Amino acid sequence: MAELNTGDGGGGKDKKVRSKKQNSKVDLTAMVDLAFLLITFFMLTTTLSKPKAMELGLPDKEDDKTKEKPIKVDENRTMTILLGKDNKLVRYVGLLATPVAGGAPKEFTYGKEGIRKELLKVKKDVLAYSTAKGKPKNGMIVIIKPSKKSNYRNLVDILDEMGIVDVPTYAIVNEFTPEETKLLEGK
Amino acid sequence: MAVKTQKKATSIDMTAMCDVAFLLLTFFILTATAKVPEAMPVDMPASTVQSKLPENNLATLTIGKGKVFFDLKGKEVRIKTLELMAQKYGVEFTEDDKKEFSIMEGFGVPIQNLKQIIEMKSAERSKAGQPGVPKDSIDNQLKEWIYNARIANAEINDKELEFAIKGDAKEEYPSIRKVMDILQDQKINSFSLVTGLRGKNF
């Protein structure tokens, strides 16, 4: 690697000059290696350590409760996810009293094998249902209800699932009906 | 002769390459901003989102252990916000205090005790056991901080201030909701949740 250009000199008088020239050149290979290693390190660490931001838009809050208009949605398209304590979650599809077929309240876990599979399945079912009704654009609606005992990680996890599964409509609702509270406590 | 020319070809002059490499290295080191030590370290939950947090024009509300810490980007905005808050609560700050406040990290004390925190050294602040910005209905200073920061930012940057919530993963939902409610009371319906990065295969 570190060959030095020593032109073939002539007589013995030149010998001294040549040895001086040799000393003046330094092998820079190792130095360049080190410099690029450092550059790579700095570039990677500066971009990777930046925190990510999850955008969250909430609906306008009406101070006057009487002015709030309840929004009616097709219960066949809605899935409600209740976030309970100790990283538990319960979901049902449709209304709690009259869930759609296979949508009775059931406990799931977070992540790939748990709620994601169920979300993808229901999403497909809803799409089939909407297409049958002639409105294929009506996707599924997910209502997220975090209970008082659930933690922030649960909320972020479930919002993340919404992004992964690409649920078109989802909302965070804070009101719990007594039946839903019972459902979470019973589990 | 032929052997000698071959030898010449194997060695490359590294000087220019070395120059470029070190120039880049210097550039990266100088442009990188030093990480400000956090007043309250929190364990952020991870998510798969890729979008990054804005660099300026941002207020961060850190929530952990039931306490809320307030942090704001931009020196001028911070000074202006502090002036507005001082006016509102009738607390005096010297020019030195304001200068120090503009470069310090997030804080979590009532404004009456803010002066003591400003006068501390950076290492002492994290050990000071700051109680969090008061946010209950009797003394809702967090609301005022948010409100005045928005005014200050609108005046200086001529932009609407953005908000980010940085919650601890184990924090229970009601305290997060409380902060969201305070934001929503001021018609801030869109904000960011700060998360860490998670692998794509999650």
C-alpha cells in the first residue's frame, strides 16, 4: 500500500537528497480510514437518535354538552377497542348488546399476533360488507376507549396499529358505559 | 524499468482524500447540536411512524410520574414568553435570568420558584426534585405557559406554535388526558406524540 515514489536517481551525491524526500511523505491511508469511520459514526448517530413524532388530530371540543350532535354510524362497520389495565384489551364489533357474528367481546393482546390479525380480518369483512351494499369506500371505523387504568404505552401502541393496518377512520372516546366498565373489570 | 512503473501504480496519493474526509468530519461535528440534558428523563413508547419532530416552532410537554414539564424551542420565544409570564404573575426576572432561561432545558416548577431553578447549575437542576408545572383548576399555570408561548411565538416567528406530548410509557392515561384537555381548551386539536423508533417487523 504505502509505496513511495522514489525516482531512480543517479550518482552517489543525490543519495542524501533522496532520503530527505522519503521522510517528507507520510502514509495517510490509516488516517483516512479513521476519518471516514468517524464521519459514518457521526452521521448515523445524529439521524438515528432523533425522536419520531406521531401526529394526532382530535375533534373539536364543544364546551356546551347539549350542542354536541351524536354522530350516527353503521354499527356493522365499527369495532370498539377497550384498553384495560395490565396491558389488556377487549374488543367487540358492532353494538355491545347485539354484536355482529363473531364480534362478541373478546380479549386480545397487543402486537402482530394479537389485535393486528383481528383488525385485518375485520377490515376485510367490513370491506366485503360495504361492497355488497354498493359503497366500497366505506371502510371500518375503530373506536378506541382508553380506561383510567390503561397507560400511555397502550394508547401509542394501539394508535400505531391503526397506522400499520391503515384504518381509515378512528377516534379516541373517553366515555365509558357501565356495561363496558363491567366488561373490563370482569376480565 | 517495467517493474518500477507497476509499483508506482499501486500507491495512491491520499492527501486530498484525507483533506476531504476531515473537512466533512469537522462539518458534521460543528453542525451537530449538543444534546441538552433533560430535566426529567422519560421512557418513551416506541412506534413505527417515520415522521420526525420539527426542529423549531415547537413546545414540548413532558409527562412523567404525574408531573408536567414545559419546554420551548427558540431563544427569543423563550425570553418573550418569560416576560409575558412574569408580567402576568408579577414576578421579577433580571436580564441575566432571562438569558439563562433562554438556553436552559425544560423546567417543572411553579413560576414563583422559577428564579431559584434558573440560578442553579445545570447538574443541580436535575437533582432539584422539581414538582412539575401546576395544572389543576385552582392554579393552572400550564395553561398560561401554553397560552403565552403561543402569543410569543406568533409575534416572533409569525407562525402557529406546534405542540408535542412526550409521555412516559408507564404513565396512566388520565394524566395524559388532562394535558390533552388543557390543549383542547385552547382549540389546539392537533399535536404530536413523541415516540421512539421501532423496527419495521413489529
